[in-house]
Amino acid sequence: MLKAVILIGGPQKGTRFRPLSLDIPKPLFPIAGLPLVQHLIEACVANEGLSEILLIGFYPSAQIQPFANEMQQIYNVTIKYLQEFTALGTAGGLYHFRDQIRFGNPEGFFLMNGDVCSDFPLKELYEFHKQKKALVTIMGTEATRHQSLNYGCIVTNRETNEMTHYVEKPSSYVSTLINCGVYVCSPDIFHTIGAVNNELQERYRNGYMNGTREAGYIQLEQEILAPLAGTGQIFVLPVVNWWSQIKSAGSAIYANRHYLQLYKTKFPERLARSKGQGETCTIYPDVHVDPTAVIHPSAVLGPNVSVGPGATVGAGTRLKESIVLRDASIDDRSLVMHSIIGRGSHVGRWTRVEGTPSDPDPNKPFTKMENPPLFNKDGRLNPSITIVGCSVSVPSETILLNSIVLPNKELSRSIKNEIIL
Ligand code: GDD
Ligand code: GTP
């Protein structure tokens, strides 16, 4: 029997994803029509013998439990939300809920950061883990020298794939092989975490922690994985599959494109078909349109567009490289490009909503998405996609360029390179 644990964090995490995560927890933000973590759940349930998925986080239960119930219904696998009383770090929650994870004696479990996306090669990862008789197996991928500093960096023995050295977000170059935040763990990992926890508790009791962190807070990367390096128990499977973190809003557009691409082979029924093939409007693949959305026959959608439930798109309107969320409406002859239109927002007619594309550099191999903070060092807004928060009204005949509009605003003029608070 196999299980999966997905770390979904909580309200204080994912700050770079605001304002998109102001009205919906980041793990539930829809990408290619499905909540971000549903893609992870789908990858997990595709493994034979997987019987339970545990979502661990510190969001209030009311925000995640209904979603967990819905997922359980859809996939017919036990899916539970386990709420940490406070942020316990990437291994603290895991340890706190160890009895639930070990219940039923699983042979092992997948452990995934809830904010990554990929065509997860979980089967290969598990086979590799069994073959190596590993305590932990990490999915690794190649990054550029410069970008590797934003991730966990791994050094391995090239022949055996054993991890010999690990540094989390190093300040200078260590390795271009990075941690994807996707692991297979054997249940014995709890002995290792237990020993670390005892040591931390001892230090905590003796006042060494100085109130800097909660008792029970444990960092998986620094306190568990790094010390395991070179012990013969931890291995890395380097993969070339598509993989990305979702940190900034721009990475949602990037992930949207790749999940839509994956639908071509895995779930073609989720993609909108072009005119003449049963669809009423012009589609440049890949596009996902919820069946309850209303699109005018003269609208032109794509590539890389997702339109949520109940949304409406008017006559002659053009959508490209964008996500339109539930119940948003875009009136006639407007253009939306490199943007996200929030839930229930309204864009008038003859309006142009445009952002700056923020894809990884296609000319540099292994480049990942940059996830810069909202402002640069001079205090200026970094160019990014345009984000229209939920329930915003953008008037007709205006231009909204490279801007972020917080929820519930009624704009009255054109806006360029601004954050509207
Ligand atoms: N339940 C819970 N509790 N989840 C948490 C907590 C916590 O206290 N803290 C973080 N998480 C979740 C986040 O929601 C996210 O899904 C994941 O754990 C990792 O989050 P971060 O701590 O923000 O780390 P990171 O994303 O910057 O880096 C991690 O992921 C990279 C790959 O995406 C590290 O594991 C890196 O080594 C790795 O390269
Ligand atoms: P999370 O999104 O949950 O990680 O929270 P956060 O936005 O507060 O970010 P985190 O604590 O992970 O990182 C702190 C800061 O590091 C960010 O605000 C960025 O300034 C910087 N940073 C982290 N990752 C990247 C990256 O991939 N690229 C760039 N340019 N900066 C990064």
C-alpha cells in the first residue's frame, strides 16, 4: 500500500502570489481549469496501490475540507486534510501527523510540495526508490548556475545516484542539480525525524532557541535531508520532465500552458476544439473552456487560455495567454493578453488588458521561471503579467497595462505600471 502527503502551507505563505491568493487559498487556484493541488492529486491517484492522500497545511479547515471531500468523491481514494495548529515547517507537520501517515502500514509515501507543477514521473520515482532500497528518494532536475541558488542544491555520486551533499538555497554556487520538492519516503523516515525532533526539543527546553521558532517546527530540507547526505540512505533521480514552482502570478500562466499541453495526451476531452470541430468560436490551441462559460461565436481564444465556470466572453473579444476565472465577464471587442482576470470581475467593451510575458528564457537550456518580488530594489514595480483581482470593474475603452488591481475596485481610467490598492 502506498500513500501520498502534500504540503499545502497556509495563509502566511505564498506572498508573491498575492493578490490572487487573497480570496482563494493558493493551492486551490485554478490552473488549466483545475485547482493547483488537484493536478498533484491526479498524478498520485494514477499510481496503482495508492490508497490515501493527506493534505497537510495550516489553512483553517473550512477553507480546505470541502475541497478534500470533493476530491475524495471524484477519485474514490481517501483524501483528508490535516490542519497544523501553526506553521510547523516542511517536516514538523509530517512528524506531528506521523501516526495517521503510518496507519495501515504503507510501504512508503510520496511527499510533495503543494506549489510545484510537473508531469510528475511518480511511477519511475517509486521504482527507483525500491531498487535503491532508499530511505528517501528526491526528484531532481537541472537548473542554470545562477537560478540554482533559489532552490535546494544537490551533489550526487554519478555512478550510484546517492546524494553526497545538500545545501538549501545556497549563497554561492554548489550544484545545478536542484530539489524539485517531490520525494518518496519510507516510513522509517520517522525515526530520523524523531531523533532530530528530540534534539530540537532538548535545545528548546534549555532556552537555546530563544523563542525564535515554535516547538515542533522542523525544516525537512536543512534538518533532515542535508544530514542524510552521504549516509547511503538518500538517493536522487534526475529527471528531464517539465517542472516548475508556482510562486508568482506569472508562473500560473506558464503552468497553465504546460498543463494544457499535457491534456493533449492525457485528457483531450478537457481541451476546447476549433471551429468546425464542434466548437462555436475560433480557438488557437491549447484552450480550456468550462462547459458553463458562455463564449460569443465571433470571439477568438488562444493559445494558452483557460476560461472558468460561468464566465462570459463577448463578440469579437480576443483572449491570449490568460486565465479568466469563475463568473468573470469580458464585453465585446476587448483584448486580454498575458493577464489573469479575477473571479466575478467585469471588463468593458473596446478595452485592452495586457501584461508582460514572464516565461523562462527559451534560449538558455534548463532555465526556470523567475519569481521576482513585486517591487525591484528601486521600489519600482517589476514588469509582470496584469492581474485583475476578484470583483473588479474595468471600464470600457480603457487600457490596463502591466498593472495589479486589488479586489473590489472600480476603475475609472486607463492604468499603466501601477498597483491599484
Ligand atoms: N504544512 C505545511 N506547513 N506546509 C508548509 C510549511 C508549513 O509550515 N512551510 C512550507 N510549506 C509548504 C509550502 O506550501 C510549499 O508547498 C512547500 O511546503 C515548500 O515551501 P517553502 O518552504 O516556501 O520552500 P520553497 O518552495 O522556497 O523551496 C522548496 O521547494 C523547492 C522546489 O520547489 C525546497 O524544498 C527547495 O529545496 C526546493 O528546491
Ligand atoms: P513563498 O512564495 O511561500 O515562498 O513566500 P515568499 O514570497 O515570502 O518568498 P520566500 O520566503 O520563498 O523568498 C523570499 C524572497 O526571496 C522572495 O520574496 C524573493 O525576493 C526571493 N526569491 C525567492 N525565490 C526566488 C526566485 O526564484 N527568483 C527570484 N528572483 N527571487 C526569489
